[in-house]
Amino acid sequence: MHPHLGRILTNIIITLLILNSLALLILKPGEASYYIAVINLGMLFIFLFFVFFEVRREAKASFLKKR
């Protein structure tokens, strides 16, 4: 994954995490949209970790190629 793409994806994910967290403050735990927001929050964290480790793996591979 290109580092610029990783940075853009990270910014988008963090923005969505913040917005989703704010939505959780407004929603009531009994509503269906609350549970959808919780699932969405979990999926965003998983995607964030995937992007983070993918960018690190690519950076490490490109560093080893240069040597």
C-alpha cells in the first residue's frame, strides 16, 4: 500500500471513528441504530489496525529493498 494512500485512509478512518463515537453519545442503548453504530465502531478499529500494519509492512519491505 502506498504511504500516501495509507495516510488518507487513516485520516478517513479516524474521522469516522470520531463521528461514530459522538453518535454513540446521542443514541440510546435500546435502539437498533445504537447497535449498528457499535458494530461499525468495531469494524473501523479492525480496518484501522489493518491499514496500520499494512503500511508498516510495506515500509519495511521497501526499506529492505534499498539496502
